[in-house]
Amino acid sequence: MSHFQVLRPERINKHGAKPMKRQLSRLWLAGVLAIALPASQCWAQDAERIVKAMSDYLGSAKTIALTFDTDIEVITPDVQKLQFTSSGQVTLSRPDKLRATRVGGYADVELVFDGKTLTVFGKNINAFAEVEAPGSIDQLVERLRDEFSVSLPGADLLLSRSYDELMMGVLDAKYIGRGVVDGVECEHLAFRNQDADWQLWVEVGARPIPRKYIITSKAVAAAPQYTLRIKEFRTDAPQAVDAFAFKAPASATKVVINALSEIDEIPNGTIPGVKK
């Protein structure tokens, strides 16, 4: 996708450049203005258009099943950057059914939502918590963030109107070009907010699926990043009758949600100097 046109030497009048001097000067000036003025605006429009197409595609999907990998970086007090990696799965059925798992080196967590009750199960600590949370997936994501400081991997991408959430507070948008993520050709987009830069790679073609998502924190020294890579993605996955039902193991302990510990992607005190 190019926004530049080149006036090649062979296109000059065969009698020489002099008879076309005025015309070429006008073309040169028009070209400079075309590059300097509308190019950034075109790039922004391209980026926003691709995000809107992605949002519409994901929002129209009644069921979604995907697998993912995540990397989250932390900065130690002695300014060493460490990265922690997890993998997981997400299954959802709009408007109000969700199951998500995340397994890493320090936690094994399952989240189940049936439209009425949210259950968070820390398998590594054999404890679970239940919260009454009637409503949609969108309302659940908002409540998890606001009340419990719990975020789902790439939750912004799975909302029914992800475009509105993603573009809120965007100060700058750019279409970078194309890239390949796990063998899939993607559109590469970049955005800037007040406190964060974020990038998005969206699959080219009839399925504008987000394949990679990076958030870079500008408010923290050394600019740690969160990276989400979506691997398998289906919108037609069959779902069992009990796909969104939770049955606690007999040995599991039920606690209040604020008492659930050691379920984060980042270890809590297991590595000297690492703070959440």
C-alpha cells in the first residue's frame, strides 16, 4: 500500500527537460504537498478502517474459540527487565458466556462465566471464588477491571464493540505496512495514547483477526511491554452443553475473590527484587 508516486526520468519530454520545466515544477510542488499534508491523514484513516473491520468481524461472531500466548515484562528495582510467559484458551458465546484459562510458570487459572455467576479457580492453589455478576461479557470485563483489578488477556479485542474501546483516547494512528505473524500475512498498525503506545497485527483477507497485540507502557521507566499472540482462532467451534458450567473439585477451598492469591502471571516474591 503505497502513498507515493515517482516521476521517472523516461517520462520527461523527448526533446529535453526545458520545455517541461514549468509543468514539472508544478508536479513536484503538488507531489510535495501530497506527501507532506494528506499522507499521515491517509495512514490514520487506513489504520482506523482496519480496526473497524476487525471489530465488526469479531463483534458479529456469536461464538469464538481461540488459543493464545502472552508475554508480560516487569522492571526490577535494579532496572533489569524480566519477561514472564503464559499460554491459554478462550471460548465465548455471545452475549453472556465465557470460559478462559491461563497457564504459566507460576499460576494455572480458570475463569468461567455463565451469564449470572463468575467463578475464578486457581488450580495451583486449589481455591476458587464465586461472584454474582449477571449481565453480558462486556459488562463482566468492565466490572473485573473496575472492582477487582482483574484483566482478561486481550479482553478489549473480544468486546462486542471493540473499536470504541480500542480507539478511546488515541492521539495518533499509523498504518505501518504488512508483516507476517506465525506464517499469516497481517496489516501492521501503530497507535499512541497519553500513557501507552500499542501495536496491532490484523490478518489480511476475509477474516480480519487480530494476530498480535503489543502494549508499551510509557509511564514506567524502561517501557515494559505486554504482548498477546493469538494462535488458533475459530468462530464455528462446537460447544458442549456444559461448556460454561463450573464444578469445583471436592478438595478445593472456596474463598472470597479478594483472597485469591498467586493467580497472576507475575510471581509474588519467588524471585528476589521482583515486584508486581
